[in-house]
Amino acid sequence: MFKALLLKECRLLLRDPYALAVLFVMPVVFVLIMALSLQTAFSDKSSGQKQVDQLGIVLLADPDIPKDWQAVFAHLENFSVTVLAETANHRTLAEKQVLTGEKMAMVTLPKALIDALSKGQKIETPLSLAFAPTAPPAMRALLKASLMRILVEKKIAVTFQRTSPVAAASDSVPESNLSAFLGKSVITESTLGQTSVTTTPSSVQQSVPAWLVFAMFFIVIPLSATLLIEISQGTLARLHTYPFHSGWLLLGKLLPFMGVNLIQAALMFATGLWLVPLLGGESLTLGQQAIWLVPVALSVSLTAIALALLISVLARTHEQATTLGGVLNLLMGAVGGVMVPTFVMPETMQTLAAFSPMNWGLEAFLSVTLRQGGWAEIWHWLAQLVGFALVLLGVASWRLHKRLLGE
């Protein structure tokens, strides 16, 4: 019986090839447009000033460093700096904030550097920067330049304070041979990730998972069409006379449409990997943990279909279902970081984004492709998605049962 339900859904899907084409072509077009048009915004050529103003960094300072020296590095122009004493717990906290994108970078300030700087000696122990995987190149360059300026100015002040008060107060920065003036290595740079391989963010890294999640949730359009037709024609009412729970009717619809979502995912990733670079854009990088994209895609698909089923059984007409589903998807996409990346949102909007199922799916995808995470980094996103989907399916099954009974 269940096999017959699956075959019925597949035939209904294939009867409307134009709706299927829209589901497959729309996200590909979105990715091409957004990845190519936002390429400059994610490149070194972009000033990134607006984003810098809204993001913070963590400064891990050796507890023995004097407070006045800590204050010098805590007042970086254009950056909001949180100062923490360098301990194991604080480092773990800082790394977690940077990995999740809550902070843009972690700056480790060693005492040996301050000792050398205060004595006018060359720096042998460098200041280290660990960037968030989502930190754009323009922000990285600006932070490094700001820190380098502080180092140079302080070295000038210490070196010449006894012989030239004018030089000590000067804001001038030597334009040549900085390594001879400060030391060979004064700043080291890395990007935090779960493996030794990390990925610098680009427009395609943001666009592919974002618009994939968005496209998956638009499954409500073809699903509501088939479900409401069957309800109006009495097909489901007749099937409901058979001795099985109405939940099996929903499950019979869930699996074929999940297959549609997985085809969408394959097309989107193929677009990012091969079509975008073919047209002059950057290539999508999946990383070493790409196998975890499968459970993420399945979880997002399950949530999207569960929401579509609930909307379909609540609506009375196909127009109501598509309107409600479309508006709800646009709101979840706008709030959840699909249309505007969450790392450029103000803090209030970032808090609001955490309530969007699209944000859960997007963060799960980014945890794999951008942050090189595995099960430990995505399980809580998957738990939220699957848990929410099961609640929606339960309500949809209950409502469908009532509707078929005419209540």
C-alpha cells in the first residue's frame, strides 16, 4: 500500500514538469546572480567599513601585562574589543566565539612582545591573529594594519622619547624596512577551523548554501498543489477509509519531495563548483568534511517539507498556500541570514535570526563548508531542525485527520 502511495506522488510530480523546472532553475539562477554580483563585496577591494563597525574581536592578554599597555590594544579604531586574561578557559571561550562568527578575530598579546616594545628592542615573540572563517579579507587587512600602526607608533615613542620629544608625539610611520625596525615577525595570521585546512569566505561560499536553503523551503508550491487537489477531489478521503493512520499519507508525500530537494542540493553545489568559476567567479570549496553535507541536506529538507505539509493542510486553496508559504519563506530568509549574511547584522538582528529554521540550516551548511566542522559542530543544528520538523509533522497529521473527517 505504501509503495502505491509513493508511485502516486511520483506520477503527480511528473505531471507538472514546469513546476519542477522552476524548483531546479530558480536556485541556480539565484546563485549565479548573487555569487557574481557580490564577488567584489567579499574581496580585498571592498572597504568593508560598515561591517567592521558592527563586529568585535577578542584580545587575550597575558595577565602580567600592565593595564595601560592592555588599554592601548583595547582601543582599536573601528573595532569593538573584548579584553580577556589569557587562561585556558578564556581561550576556549574566545575560540568558540570566533568559530561561530560571534567575534571576527582573536588577538593573542604575549608579555614578551610588550617587554621588547617597552624597552625599544626588536620583537621576537609575535602577536598572533586567529580570524573567524567568515571574516572578509578587507576586515582582516584593516585589523592587521591597525595593530601594525600601534606597534610602530609605540616603538617610535620608546626609541626617541629621550632624544626627541617631537618624534615621540609623532603619528608618522616608517614607510620602509619595517622588519629591521620592529623585527622579522611581529604579527602571525591564521584562520580558525576544525582541521588544518580553512577556507577564506567568498560570495559563492555564502550564496550557495544560503539560496539552497531558501529554495528547499519553496517546496510548498508543488506540494500544496498536489495535496489540495487530492483533498478537494476526495482522493485522500477515500484513502483514509483504509485501515492505516493518516500520517502514512503525509509520509507518502514526504519521501518523493525529499528526493526533489536532494536533486536541488546536487545542482546547487555543482553550480558553485563548476558553473560559477566557468563564468569568471570564485569556485565553491566543500572541504574535507563534505560527507556531513548529506545529513544537513536531509535535515533541512525534512523541515522544509514538514512546514509545507502543515501550510497545505491548513490552507483551503492553492492560492492561500502559495501566498502564505511564499511570504513566510521570504520573512525567514530575510531574518535568517539568507539575503543578508548574519555577520553584518546588528546584534539585535543576529539574536532574532536564531529563531529562523532557515538560519539553522544555513549555519549547519556553513559549519561544514566554511568552518570545516564535523558531527560535533553540526549535531545541535540538526537536532533543532529534526525536532522542529517532527513537531510540524505531528500537527499536520492531526489537522489532516480532522479535515478528512470533516471537522
